[in-house]
Amino acid sequence: RSTVLADLDLTPDEYVLATVHRAANTDDHGRLRAIVEGLATAPLPVVLPAHPRTTAALEAADLADRAREVLTLTEPQGYLDFVRLLDGAATVATDSGGVQKEAFFCRTPCVTLRDETEWVETVAAGWNRLVGADAAAIRMALADASAPDDHPTPYGDGAAAARIREVLERAVG
């Protein structure tokens, strides 16, 4: 069982989880600065498990002190602890394709720190908002983030195995 929420003294739905690791965001100091400033104005505390690429980029851009001042930086988390953080977050702000989709499965509203996404269906469903590396857009999206009333199942309903078993049983007799 994960103890990450207790370890970090977090209460479910009272923090924003953030991840930033893509080269487009970490290697461009202007984009990284805008993301840090956008996250700094979040309506809730922001927890950022810092990828080594991100930590190095914050240092190189002279943003490490500012990030430590306005964000809760942690070591990278293992999968179980990360999913617990994602599930417990009020919102996630990320540039990760995988985290966008996992946020959808966890029913955690997502703010994507990119200009495009592979998961356009999550945007269409209202669970994901593209904001790029614009501090004002990040601020607004985090302030407005909420779970839509509807949660469609574009990836299936989880009952495929049962339906396959029924078809095979009918076919075999």
C-alpha cells in the first residue's frame, strides 16, 4: 500500500500534481520559466516529483530556487506512489502523454503543458485542457479545473473479457 500522501502530508483533492520532463519544456528556459510561474499561481499547493531532466533544467535556467519556493519538489516516485498521487490530486498539470491518459482513467482533471496531445478524445470529453507553456493559460486552467459530469468510455468499458467468454461459450456449446 502506498503511504505517499501521508509521507508528503497531503490531503486528497487539496493539491495539484505536476510533471514536467519533455525536452520542449525543459530545454527551453522561457517555456520552463512560464510553466513554473503558471504553477506558482495555482489555487492549491503544487507537488512536482522532479524528473532528473527537470531538476537539471531548473538549475541551468536559474529557476531551482524559485521552484523550491513556490512548489513542493519531491524525488521521482515509483509507479504505485505516483498513481496514488494522481488519483488523490484535485488536478494534474503535465506534459506527459501517459499521465494525461492515466488522469482520465483516475477521473482527475488534466491541464496539459503542451500545444498538442495524442489523446484528443480526453480533450473532447472535457477531462483535459491544452494550455502549452503560457503562464496565464496555466493559471486560468488550474483555477477553472473541475471534473465534467460525464465520463465517456472511449477505451472500452472494461467488460471485454466477459463478452469474449460469452461468445466462446456459445460457439463451443
